[in-house]
Amino acid sequence: MSEPPQAKPEGVDSHSPPGANINQQFDLRKYRWDVDGDEPWPTGLCNIKQPNCLDMYNFGHDGDELASHSGTGTVEMLEVVRLLKDAGISSCVVGVHPLGYYGAGRVPIVWELCVPEDKLDDAAGLFKSEPLSQSYEPWPVNEPISKDLLHIFPRFHLKGVHFVFSLVSDRDWLVDCDETKCEKSFMGLPYPKLEYWAQSLLDTQRFGDLEDLIDGMNLSEEWGEEHLDLDRTANVDYAKWKNEQIRASIPETPYSVLKEMSEYARPLRPVWQKAVRGKKSRIGPELPEGHYHTRFYPISQGDPRLEERVMF
């Protein structure tokens, strides 16, 4: 049972995490996300020393320097990409960062770098062995999240810097990391090209992310018909493979099945149509009427990829 609410000290409002002062700079390094707590966001943010908290914001040791560009870590991520490329391993950024790159109003937390499945062990071995082990160290991964495999992949921390990244398999994302299938951001990071990223979100049943992508780029039904493979059903073999990985990596409970993906061979075209046709309904009342094509795309805005943004 939740404890009764306590009076807020001066300088702290109802939207502040415990111990925060609105007159001080909010430092995400001090907080984790409490997925097991009784209180919803934003009061679900809790001090890093509390139990039952995920390490989502635990990106380093006390005393680590802030990563580049106000903690976004783009420069450090570029160096990881370069190191892998020098070793003959292609890579591209997946997860939440591509959604932000394509204009979605998402706050990236964990850097996820996708590599070919047959190169995953080689890629992890680079950072575990000399000379890179002098600069990088293995880092604890998150607790399992529903329909997600991030917890089974290796994660590394750049020593002395508040920066971590996970190496993930292209089999989990169904993307091709080859340079011809990627495009470079303003900062030079490789992201899956728009059509490949949209197809990945469809095929891997990341439908919430798909809606964010649609709203970030103001995509139309016609764009999907032209660029996506909609004349088939969901990839059931992928869903079965991923569910096997999920079951093997978490304790079996009466509710663990809720963390698994659907193995239903649903047609993809209706999924795409429903996601696109819901653009207007996802515009919240906080946005002025008549000024937005989507919740992330003002009428006056152009392609978000053309903006000089250092966090992507």
C-alpha cells in the first residue's frame, strides 16, 4: 500500500521527483525508473540507492564526467561506431534514438547499437579485450521489459564518462546495418533509412513506436503503399523466435506470458492504415488547434532530419 502523501518542501512541486528542487538543475544521473513502485510517473522516479529500481538512468559511477553535448553522448557513440567499422563490423543506431531522429517527441535514454547477429560476439569481444578494455567495462543491463530483449544483450560503460551503450542483434530488429540501408544524421551517426525503419517497426510489432514515427515524419497511407511491403501478414517465425528468447531469459510465472509477443499472422496493411488514420486523434488538447499536422509535426515545420540537432 502506498504511503500517504507528504507535504512538499519549498521549491518542490507536484511534478518533481523525490528530493528534487525546481530551483536546481535536474540531473538524470541521480535517478532510476521505479517500475515496481506504487506511484505512477513522474513520482515513480526514485533515488538511485532505493531498491526495486531499474538502472535506466544508471549510466556511470559517482564522479564520472557528463557525456558530450549536455550528456546526450553523441560524440562517444560516434567513436563506438568508428571502432566497430575499423574492425569490419557494420552497425546502426536502433531503439528510441531513431524515433527522435525522425521527429518523434521521445526522450532517448539507452543507446542501442545494432550489429549483424553473426558479429555480435566479435563486437562485444572488442570492448572486453585489450586495448579497448582499458577504456570500456561491462555494465549491468536492465530488468526485462515486456516484449523486449534488451536485457539479454551486452552493455558497456565508458570509464570516467557518464555514458553506456548496448550492442544488440539485427535479428531482434529485422534491420540491415549495411551502409547502403542507412543514412547519416547531422552528427554523422548511422540510422536505418526511413522505409527500412518503418518496415522494422511493423514486422517486429512495435506498433506504438510506429505511430510515433508516423507522427514524427507526418507519413501518409500513400507513402506506406509506395515504400513498405504491406501485401503480407506479420512475421510469425520472428515472433516465435523472440518468444523463445523471452521465455529462456525470465522466470516463469502465471503472468510471464504477458511479456511475450503475439504469434497471430495479422495482415500488415490494416495495421499501417489504422496507425496513419489515427494521426489527428493523437493530437492532444494542449496543442493549438489548426497548427499541427500531427502531435509532433507543426504545419510550419519541414523535414526534422534537416535540423542541426546534436543529440542525434
